[in-house]
Amino acid sequence: QTDHTRYRRVLLKVSGEALMGRRDYGLDTDTVAAIAQDIADVVAMRVEVCLVIGGGNIFRGISGAAGGMDRAQADYMGMLATVMNALAMQSALEKRGVATRVQSAIPMSAVCEPYIRRRAERHMEKGRVVIFAAGTGNPFFTTDTAAALRAVEMKCDVLLKGTQVDGVYSADPRKVADAERYAELTYHEVLARDLSVMDAAAISIARENDLPIIVFNIHAPGAFASVMRGEGKFTRIV
Ligand code: UDP
């Protein structure tokens, strides 16, 4: 472990939307590659990294339900979408020489490992990036909640939420010019002010387990490594 590294083990939540790039559906290979490179750089700092990948770029249960589909059934489709994204990320990481394992909360033995907590921990101890797919494995949940849950299970030092902006703002900085970025917030403030950081279930799990959350811009090249050094722009929730 190098001196400048503050964190030993972290979980990065990457939403499905983050993988779309400028497209409005599916995966943009260059964007996936750029994020994989940033992850590889952090792995090179000897930080143990695990990932939870969303599926919103392909399918969201809530949209399926709005279209008349049974909600639980639609949620399972959403979870399957996260497995596709996880496989894409695995491929991009392995291209960069990063050893990875995908573990799915819905067993799919022909394509990846099933989620086994102790096995995932062992992979991480060996320096492999573990990508957690299929969310929590339960309908009516989100991958944000899965991220908080896995981060606690893996005893991570911090949960990183990579978003499209460099932290949590008082208003949408893309719409409101003088929106203010918070350096630090409490879990309570996030819940009470209904700030759209992660869903309430995820914030609650983090709060109950003293898991700090850091929100940063996943699209700023090198931002993940900067955050690991305590530099750059981000919002910390504690
Ligand atoms: N999902 C689910 N249970 C989980 C995680 C995800 O049912 O534990 C479903 C849900 O339908 C969700 C979809 O998978 O809409 C994709 O996940 P999410 O919307 O969290 O992805 P993101 O917004 O991060 O891209």
C-alpha cells in the first residue's frame, strides 16, 4: 500500500446510464473503456476495488411496469440488464490487464460466478476486481441499494457513487447557474432535504453501518484516482 492511498478497499457504483456516453440507449464502448481505465489506475494504486453496475441504460423495471408489465417481472429484466453491463465492464477491464470476477445475485453459472460473499472477499484479497451483477437479486430494489449492501458486506472503507456531475448540489447545476456544491453532508441532510444522491434505502444502510459515501464525476478522466488521494471535487456524506 502506497503512502498517499487513504483507502484500502472501496466499492464503486456505476449506473447503467454512465455507460451510455452520448447515446440514448445501451453501451458506448469508448465510455466503458474510459471508466475501465480509471478503475485500472486505482487498482494499480493497490486499492482493492469492487463494483456494482446498474442497468438503466438497457432496462428499468419501473418503465416496464409503466408499460403494463408486472413490476416484479420487469425488475427481473432490469437485473438481467445489469449482468450484460457487468460482462462488458469485465471485458474492458481484462483488456487492461485487470483480473476480474463477475458475481451475480441471480445464479447464471454459464456466464459468471454466483454471489458468494466469502469467495468475493477472497478475490478482493488477491487483488481481483469483483463486479457484483443482478443488484440484490430481489425485485423492488435498486442497484444503489445493492451497492450499499455489498459495500457493507465487503467491509469497504467507502462507497463511491460515480455520477454525471462532480458532487451533490443544492440544485441541478446543469440547469441552475448558481447551484452550490456541498463539500460534506450528513446522511440525515440527504434524507431530510430529499437530495437525489442515492435512494433512501441505500442511504439508510450506509448510515446504520457508518459507511461514508463519496459522490464524484465518473466522466472526469482520472477523477476516481484523485478521489482516492483525497483530491479534486466531490461531496462526502457521513
Ligand atoms: N433491479 C432490481 N433489484 C435490484 C437491482 C435492480 O429489481 O436489486 C432492477 C430494477 O428494475 C432497476 C433495474 O434493475 O430498474 C436496473 O437497475 P437500476 O435502475 O438501479 O440501474 P441504474 O439506475 O444504476 O442504471
